Amino acid sequence: MIELLGVTKRYLDAIALGPLDLELPTGRTTALIGPSGCGKSTLLRVIVGLIRPDAGRVRIGGVEVAPESLPQLRLRMGYVIQEGGLFPHLSARDNAAIMARHLRWDSARTQSRIDELAALVRLPAEALDRFPVQLSGGQRQRVSLMRALLLDPDVLLLDEPLGALDPMIRADLQTDLRDIFARLGKTVVLVTHDLAEAGYLAQSLILLRDGKIVQRGTLDDLLRTPADPFVEKFVHAQRGIA
């Protein structure tokens, strides 16, 4: 579903990403992990077309990401940014329905889809008419997920979606996310610092360092057969896993 061929991104003289070759299979969840500044979020933004690489190509479902193809490609991708990114002056319902309004859906179709998604993400019906400041952190992330899923995209991209939540809310959302991923069967790319979260949610983990892939595999692969001392150090820095 997602291909990166020789992708490189520089900022001044520093290489933020690449050179990188990567294929992500259809219907699987992949977690991008690594320390701060390793290129995880940059890679996600390159995939969604928010950042243009300095070299290389990106393809989504065989279609190359380019200025002329982006408007249609973005309808096939749902994107959840850090801390949700909800508009404070809009209700939860209106935040979730932004693309429906942009595409001029009629009210009945919009309402039906919002109700369906609220049930999917387990957002209480009464929360739909509240503003973001009136919602808990977990509820705001559920609304952000609804917004990303509104158009039933092929690809779902999540950038540290649970990072700002307390442990109990985070655990509940992890369980719900894993169930949603399994039920919908979408191609999911998830950025997280948390190795345990990555192993819980994803079938494949990609560990990045300085914009390059250090190791790719399952959580068990990283634990049992680290590719180099950096991988071993990264694993042992996660106290619960170690």
C-alpha cells in the first residue's frame, strides 16, 4: 500500500530522513519507534504529503505522491496528529464532520456516518455536542480518530496519538485502537516512543535512528535478536519491557 523509494529529506546540512527504501503492506499495522529526532514524524508527514522529500518517490496504492495527485490521495488517508488537533471553536460533532461539510454531504448522510463512528470509537452520544475544552483527553482523541476515519480511508496515519494521556486512559484507548484496527483491516502507520505500545498495536516495528532504519521486525525480534548495541540500549531504556 505504501512505498518509499530512495527518499531523503534534509534541513540545511542535516539529514532528517534517509536515504530510505520502505514497503508497508496492505491491511497491516506498522509502528515507527525510536528516540526523539530520529525521523518518525518526518516520515509520517512525507507519506501524507505535508513534507516533500528532497529526493526519492512516495507511492500510495501505486499512485505517486505529487502536487497533482495529492488532493485525491488525501481522501484515501486519515491522519491523527499529536494531541488531536481539534478546532476549539467547533463542537466534537463539527470537528469530526469537517470533511463531510467540505465535500457537501447532505445532513442525513453526515449524521449517519457520525453516529456510526461514535459507536465504533466508543464516544458517548452526549459528548458530540461538547466543545474540545469540555472533553477529556481520551474523548478528544476519539473525536480525532472519528475525523480521520470519516471518509473510510485506505490508510490511517497516527502521530503519537496517545502520548499526552494518563496511563489508565491510555491503556483503554490502546485496547480500543487494537480492536478498531483489527475490525477495519486498514493499512495503519503509528508513531510512538513506547515500545510496549508499539508491540501491542502493531504486527511490525521499525526502529529509526538519525533518519535511517536500524531494525525492522516484531517486538520479539527486537527483544531477542537486537541488530546492534543501539537497539539493545533502546530496548533496555524501556524499563517495563526490560
